[in-house]
Amino acid sequence: MKHAFAWLMALVLSAPITLAAEGKPMTTEHQQVLKTITTMSTAFMAKDIDGVMATYEDTATVMFEPGQPVSDPDTLRAMFTGMSAVDPVFEFGEHEVFIAGDTALHITPWQMSGRAPDGAEIGQSGLSVAVLRRQPDGTWLMVIDNPHGAQLLASQGS
């Protein structure tokens, strides 16, 4: 096991890793990763569930609730459809994009407002952490999407 860890660390440290954050110029690759995220958010707010699903790999995992990963495409579609009923509006903070080879990590804080079926205003916020993979055609699709990335800190009392 320690050899696997050493190999992994050597791989990580030797991989070309890049960062793009607000205020710093983004490369074309960073922009493509961010485009996947914004395409998903725009489609979700427009209740375009086909558009949402097109931003994920077929075997993607989404954390709709902390500690409850969902990977079945039919369940993902149903969850997104149900959540779109609140007419969500998203606002994002600074975006960070890290790229290592054909893998990217996107991190951003978010706030969502919407209306429950009874008309009550609702709101949520969190830290989105998404892992994307470059596809053979050069596009980026999400593999893991965890909008509750800050939950770990909250459970630690931080």
C-alpha cells in the first residue's frame, strides 16, 4: 500500500497542474471546464434536464444530499427534474479550476434561491466540488459532482 501511495504522490507531483481563479487569466482549457459547469447551471435553471444530463458522463455520481451518492442515470434525471420544480436561481462566487492531464477539478461557493410548491421562499448554499474528465472529442464532462463540499468542515465544527 505504501508503494501505491508513493507512486500516486510521484504522479501527482509530476503532472502539469494549472490553476485559474477570478482575476487571473484562464486558458482555453480552463474556459472549457468552466463552460461545462455554466452550461449545466443554465440548463438546470431553464428546466432543460436533457441539457443538464449532457454535462455528465453516463456513469457520473452526484451528491444531492451529503453522504448519499447517486449514480443511476434514471435516478439522476428524476432528481434533477424534481429539484427544478423550485425554479432555482444560482449565484456563484469565485471559480477555481485545476487541470492535471485529462482530469479537472472545479471548486466554487454557491447560493441558490427558489420557491417551494407552497410558494415559500427557500435558499441553500454550499461549496461545489466537481471532477471532470476530458472526452475524446476534447470536451469536458462531469464525473463527480458534490455541491455539499463544505459539509465536511461543518461536521467538524469549523
